[in-house]
Amino acid sequence: MGKIEEVAAGLRKELKDGKYEPGVRFPSEYELAERFGVNNKTANKAVALLVAEGLLRRGRRGEGTLVKQTSVFPKMFVGYIGSTEHPYYAEVFYGFQQNALNHDCIACAIAPPPEKLGSILRKLKLSGLRGFACSGFGIVDTSPLPVLYLEDQIGSEKYPDFVACDSFQGGYSMMKEILAHGHRDIVMFATLASNPKRMEGMFQALAEAGMENPEKRLFVLTEWRNPDYHIMLTLRKALKQFPGFTAAATASDNIAFHLCRNLEKLGIGWQGKIAVTGFGKVQGISDWLPIATVDQHPFTIGFEAFHALMEMIESGAPQQKHIETELANTHFIPDVR
């Protein structure tokens, strides 16, 4: 670090620490030169840097240099590629944005139509954004800018850098809870896009309980464009193979919601009889239906994602972090012991 930047860094810290209030006169170059042990030219160039950054402003003749603001805002802009319409993703973005603001940064939400994603990304690379968090768009090319994903895996697609919930732990813990309530006739529902680690956690818990080939109790929806229709087809398959199932563990609250609707369409009274569980603790589903679910802590995922993205921007270090999940509403699991 050269002398000019050294002096500028010291002055930035003094401004940030509140040594000077906005509007007051800033020390002259002569005072700064004496205090920092540099010549007047070096002090003047350091002050000019802070003027260019918007921290100081040159006053009218005789006023000297005045404090404009005590810190640069925003320090940088970062992007969030993903929809915020769904309550879960809105909470993720809220956490990401909150932490960005805590660090005097601005988070910009970007949700382009899939067919325009490529062209939008090419423009964003030249927009001044320093990096991206991404959810729901698969692998995206933002090079040379860093991108952090908000899931570690979707279907068979694995992401290199991420902050995500511990899906294996969530699935494992929920299945252990179902088993603890005496359930043994259990089925599971997922989609092709579900994180397979959730189901792997469930399989592990069932295997530990002595169940052979637990994967045979998993029913996968191959389509999701018409959820109710495809859930009904899949539910009928499950009922045909396991007509007396007492628990249905799903890979998401959305699946659980449509499963409950279709159980009712078939005239099956599930409340208090069949343990339906979700994954996500989504507002409007798990706080409305009497189902147990896994809280992924989306706010925390978004909050921690900002920290991880900053580390990628500053050092280029790879980031892989899992957020611990938590069971919620387990009192809705009926006891069949």
C-alpha cells in the first residue's frame, strides 16, 4: 500500500468511526501532512481520493474541505437471480438483502424469463454488479464474476458453491420422528427436481429401523405442470401398493399441500389418522394445514449467503455451507403405537 492510500485508509476509518460529523470542516492538508508524517502533496492526493469517493466535498472559497458523508453508500451492488414471488424465496431474499444493507451494499433482485436469461446475464456482467446469488435457474454463467447458489443440489444437478439447508439431516430427522410415533407403513413422495439428499436421509432412518429396500416406498412425480393431476395419479399408485399407509413423508410443503387435497378428493380422512409431512415450513401451507414440516430457515440461508458471496468476491475462495434444519409442528404427527 502506497503512502497516499495509507493516509486515505486512515481517514476513511476515522470517518466511519464517527470522528467527523457530516457538514463539519475537515482538517486541512497541512494538518493532515503533519499528523501522518507526509508532505502536503501526498495529503492533498489522499483527500482528493475521498472527494472522488463522495465522502468529502470541496467547499466554496474560504470554506475548505467539508465532510459530505461518513461512509460510502452503497459500497457495492450485488445481484440476486431468482423469483421472490414464492413465500420461501421471498424470505431467502429478505435475509440476503438484510445482510447486504448491514454492510452498506445493495442487493438487486433479477428474475428474467428463462428464455432471456442468457442475454440478460451477458448484460449484467457489464452492469457494475460484483457478484450474484442464484436460486431456481440451474447453473448460470456469470464468469468472470462469482455466483453462489442457494441450494446444494436440485434433482441430479449439483452446485459448486452454495449456502443451503442440510437436506439430508432434515429428511433423516423427520423420518426418525415419524418412526418414534410408531409408524411403520410409510410412503414417500418427491419430484424429479427434489433434492435427493432429503430422500436419502429418510432412507437412512428407515434402514436403521430395520426396513429393507426403503426406496421401494418412494413415489416420484415425473411431471409438475399440473400438480393436482399428477399427484392424484401418483397417490393412486401408492394406495394400490400400500393401501393402509399411516404416514406420507414428502420432499416439500408444496407436494404435501397437493397430497392433502387429493386425499380429501378420494374421501380419505387423513387428519389425525395419516401423518403427512412437508419440507420447507412455507407460509400459507404449514401454518394452515395440520402437518409437520422441516424448517429450512430461509432467512438464515439468505443472510449467510451474503457473507459467503463477499468471501468469493474478496478472496475467490470456494464456499460450501450447510444450514442446520429444525423440525416444526411435530405435534401433528398422530401416534399409532
